[in-house]
Amino acid sequence: MNYETLAIEKQGAVDWLTLNRPAALNALNRRMMDELLDYFGGLLNDDSVRIVALRGAGRAFCAGWDVKDSGMSPESLVAGGPQAAFAGARHASEIVRRMRRCPQPIVAMVNGAACGGGFALVAATDIRIATPSARMNAAFVRIGLSGCDMGLSYHLPRLVGAAVTSELLLTGRFIDARRALAVGLVSEVVEEAQLERAARVYIDEMLAATPLGLRLTKEGLNINLGATSLEAATALEDRNQALCMQAPEFRGGLGARKP
């Protein structure tokens, strides 16, 4: 697929993925959603990519739903009836499902606005870094929709707890970088000029892990967030460790290295 709204710079085993509609604040139109679905769907069996660094071009991360897109205007969605509206919602939510399903950790670099669907993209990543200008909100409830959309009602409680999630989803209010750091939504806040450098620190540390170890860590976290018992969680962990011990990097002494 020839991408029009995404820019991908490959640096070794890392894909630097940029939402590339800066004039529209990287808002999600139909083309961008299709391209995100194609990209993250293709990662599932792509062993050449180990980590994805996600960012927005220009002065925003992603302003959310592009209501100016003719195929996504409120009028067009209502005109199609409930079945078409449901299909449109499923099309959008499949993006975050594919983000979580892909084995590569995703590092988000949040600069400026991350609203609605843009906030959902941030919440679906594995590590989040922000600049002081970052402002995020679940805008859906402010336009007459449910505040629960594109996985936010699943991801946010696991990131910041039920109380903060309820506040954000019920009101649609913004959370700024300072508070996002305080509640654990982002790992750190850095100046815009330092954003890429800060992301590279996390990326380099993850690249020091074995490919299988990194992949199974993300998989294990995904599954065990919903584990029903300690026994279920440790059963998966034990399986993953046994698999990692068969990797040549471990047998070659990597597993015995001291910190």
C-alpha cells in the first residue's frame, strides 16, 4: 500500500512512524485509518521490525476525527443508518486492536493535541513521552457520542485507574502533560527539541533485549492484564521463559550477563 498520510523512516529494526497530515493537525480521515490498519496489520508477522516509534508531524499529535472528510461527516454516518454507523465504529476501533495485537512495542511521542481518536492511539501504545504542550482528551462525549470509544474505556483504567478515567470520559475535559505525568499516563515530559532523543533511550534499552524476549514480554503483559489468577499469570510467564531459554542469544550467555 502506498501511504499518503503516513511517513515511515526505517532505521535498522525500528520504524519511525509519523502521522503526516500536519495541515489538518493529523486528524483521522478515512485514508489515514485505512493506512494505519494496513501498517499495524502488516507488523504481525514482520520480524524485521522490532519497535515502532509513533509521532505526529507539525504542531499536534492527532486532532482526532476529521469531520471534514466527506465519508466521515456526521451527516453521512447518520444517513447510512445503524448498520453503517456500527461498521464505521468497528473500522476505527480495529486500529487499536491491531496496535495491541502486533508484537512490536510502540513508543508514542506526544506533542500538542491528542484528541478523541488521537488520544485513543496514545493510550494503545506501550510507552508514552510528552512535551509540555501535550493536551489530551476524550472528545467524543462533547459531540453527543459516548465517551467510551476506540478502546479508551479498556486502556485508560489500566493506565490511570477508574477514578481518573471516569473524570476524563464523562466530561471530555483535557489532561495536560503535567497531570498526565502525575497520574502515570506518560513516563516523562521533555522539551520538544528533546523528544526524539528521549524516545531513543527507551528504544535502545529495548533493542538490548532478545527479539523473542521483547515480543513475549508485550504478549505477556497484554494477556496478564486480564489474568484471572496468579496461577494463570505465572503459567504464561513460565511458558514464555522456557521458550526464551531456547533462543541462541540466551544459550550463548546473554541470559547470564550482569546488569
